[in-house]
Amino acid sequence: MGLEQSSRIVITGVGASTPLGHSFSEIGDALQAGRSGIDWYDAGTFNRLQKHAAASVQEILLPTETDSLIHTEQFEKSSRIEQFMIGPAAHALADAGINPKVDSLEQKKRVGIIAGIGAEQLKDWECDFLDNGHDVFEASRQPSLVHRVAHMLGVNGPATTVAAACASSGYALALGKTWLTHGLVDACVVGGCDVLSPTALAAFHNLRALSRRDDDPQKASRPFDRNRDGFVMGEGGVFFVLERQRSAEDRHCKIYGELAGIGMSSDASHMVTPCSDPVQASRAITEAIVDANLLPADVDYINAHAAGTPVGDAAEAGAIRNAFGTAATEIFVSSTKSMSGHLISAAAAFEALACLVAIERNMVPPTINLDDPDENCCLRHVPHQSISLPVHVAASNSFGFGGSNLCLVLKSAA
């Protein structure tokens, strides 16, 4: 039995700045074509490391339709991590037809913002210190990132951040759904952002979590492949506007899809190695499907977390088989990290966007570089090329370092 329209939470705005593009259609084209956004990355002062493949964003664009929200000069003076939040968040609001700067005071209070981020302040300080030698603890430092951005956008509702490693932006979507369901806000900007930085690259390198392939950067990210040897870091920002379906229909908005179900669990056992027992990861998937009032067989596509780590991909494959049972052999599974790299705090939001693309285009994006599937990752893969398939329901897994497990279920708006 379907939920009442007033209870359904839908996505009415999308904004992104990623290695695969800056718009819903541009990113969709890249995913459908199986195009990689990965290249060699210059680690600057940390160049004593071997060269690394990474998915960087060459230019963070502020869409012209957001001029009434953010002035170009203000945007250009912001730090890189701020730009990865400001640009996509402003675009998502404009896409949804919401402008807090011209709305009434009461309306402003009813728009919230939740950002999944990592150690972004440290990365800002690192850049200042390495580039300019500034005192990283100077008193003139401004408030936290999300509150600065909320102020710039004119958002006066609740604003907070979520830090759950690779699942951070997915937790932001889940929390936004909860705020809306409980009537705390009428619309919520949700998503996440992260930046490439020399110290983050060095840290994951030392943890032996990164791919060390040094032949072709676009071949380095190899989820589910027998020859995978670690993930490829990326950067970017992806934000959405969530609101109740009845409100969206009253405003005659485009509805990209419904955020139908959320499931979460934790099983912290190691900094980067997932728990060998997939029971908690499976529970997050199962809870998301139940929350969406669906059965496992109702899911048409699974966007896997699979980052290309030897243990992680196999553990997730086991979790999928546990959660979906016999249906697991029928559901197409792919990892878009093979093309985008791992956007860390923005990864879950990017992969939710990939699910929306799959739903809109009736297309399952591929796992590129899947030349020799690992028998320990036995799933219904989509190697190399996208396939045409009616997609009404998609599940997106995000299993963060340290044991933060999340699954989002997205449905077609029809």
C-alpha cells in the first residue's frame, strides 16, 4: 500500500560539480557512455609519493541561474571546499524554484541544510598554511562551513553537518528525510562535498587503501575485478533539494524521484577494512527496502559502494547476497566509482544522483575496467557498457570507513 502523497519525500532540485560534469544531463551522458573522469594527480609538496591516479575537478562552475543567490565575486573569493558546497547547493535551490533571499522570513526558517563532509576545515587550513604560511589558528576564522554557506544562500532554518566517512552525504539525505517526515522543515538542501588534498592522499596511501597502478590512470579503478588493488580518490560536491511530494506538486516542480527508504547500521572493526561478517551491512540494505514498503525483488538496480578494495568489494557482494537472497541473481549491480573515483564525503550523494539518472533514462550505468570478475564478487554485473533497462527502483549502498553502513532506496516519481 502506497504512502500518502504528503508523506512521500521527493527530490526537486539537483546541483553538482564532479569529475564527470556539472549538471544532471552532463553527468548522465558520462555515466551512460562509460566515460572515466580519472587522470594523474599532482600531489605538489607531497610529490615524493609515487604518482597517483585521481578524479579531480578542473573548474568549479557557478551556474548562471544562481546569480540571484550568490554573486560571482563572492563565489570566487570562497575556498575550494566552500565552492564545492555553494555552487551545487545554489544550483539545487534554483533548480527547485526556491530562493530563500526573496522568500518571506517564515519561509526562510522552513528551509534547512545538511552537509556530509569530512575534515574540510583542516583541508582549508592546510591549503592556507602550505600556500601562504598563514596562522591556521588566527582569530579571524569564520564560523563552520555549513553555517557560512547557509548565510550566503539566505537559509535560516536548521543547518548541520554529518561526518560518517564515505557514507556522510548519504546520512545527510537520510537525516533530511527524517526532518521533513517530522515536520521540522518544508524543504531541505542535502548532500556532501570533499576535496583532494596532499595530506588526505598521503594518509590513504600509507593505509594501503589506494590503487598503486601506474600504467593508465583510467584503468586504476577496478571494482569487482580480480586485479583490483585499491580505490582512486576523487573530489566534488553534489546537493539535492528534498521536500514533501504534495508541496512539490502544488508548486508544479519537476520531481526527479522519491527518496523512498533509508537503512543504517554500524559495525566498526577497523579504520579501512570492513567487517568480515556482512550481517550489519545486510541489515542496512534490508531496513531501507522495508522502509520503502518494498520487497527485495522490487529493486531493479543496485549502485554498489564497491570502491575497488580487495576485501571491501567481496564483503559488499556478500552483504548484497544476504540481503536480497535469491533475487540477488536477477538484479543488475554496478559501481560508478570505476568512472568517478571515490568522492569520499560526496560519494553517497553522487551515487544517489547516478540512481536518479538510471531511473530517468531507463539505463543501468556500467562498471568499467571489469575485465576479469572476481569469483568472490559473484553478482549480476554490468561490465564496460551501460544497458537499457526499465528502472523504477534503485538501491544505493554506502559503506563508510570505520563501519558506517547506509542504503538509500530511490523510486521513480511516476
